[in-house]
Amino acid sequence: MSESYSLPTEPEGVVASLLERFNSGKVSAMMIGYEPEAVFIAKDGRTVTDHTEIAAELERDLSLGLPLEAKARHVFVAGDIAQIVLDWSIDGTGPDGKHVHLGGSASDVVRHGADGFWRYVIDNALGTAVRQPA
């Protein structure tokens, strides 16, 4: 029997859905929350559009086996588009025994689909953090 993870029907539900999916440890659960044309901003500032590469980027953090904590700071909605500004962190001891502390303030864009669910269009986990130009 396969596990199912709910997709949000309101933009305010995106963060709870993200936490459920990430904390499942399954990249397949994460990928369901992305639109086919989604853009993922990698930690090095690259814009990633290929779903296989997005999954590989997500797998790096999931493989730590540590829980994600996140809280929405702002949710701005304009019709079927929303921007979500959220503070997030991953803290604990990684599989190699070393302390892990990742975090930041994300600036994400989600869209309300024809099926009634909200999915990521732009996943920018480091928001306004200064990075090298892509």
C-alpha cells in the first residue's frame, strides 16, 4: 500500500504540505508538489528546470535524514499565484556524525492549478541570499 501526501488547496497550506512531504524522506513525495515547468534555484544560484535534476538537488538535503522546520512569514496572493516567504531550518547530527545546520528565508512562488491544488512554480529556498550570478 502506497502512502499518499496531501496537496494544499489553499496557499496557506503550502508550508504544512512541504513539511509533511520533506519529513517523509521521499523525494517522490516532494516532486508531486512541483508544476511540470517549475524552476528550482540551486544553492549555487543556478536555475534548475529539469525534474530529474530538481529531484537530485532535493535528495541532497533529504539524505541527511533530519527534519525540516519551517514557518511562513508572509503569504501574498494574487488570483491563482501566491508568493510565500518562509523561514526554514534543518538541524541535527548528519549520517556522518557531524553537526548540520542549514537554513534561511525562502521566497517561493506557487500556483493554483485547474485541479484545485497549489504547487511550486519557483522554489527559491535561499530567497534574497547573495549568490554568484548564474
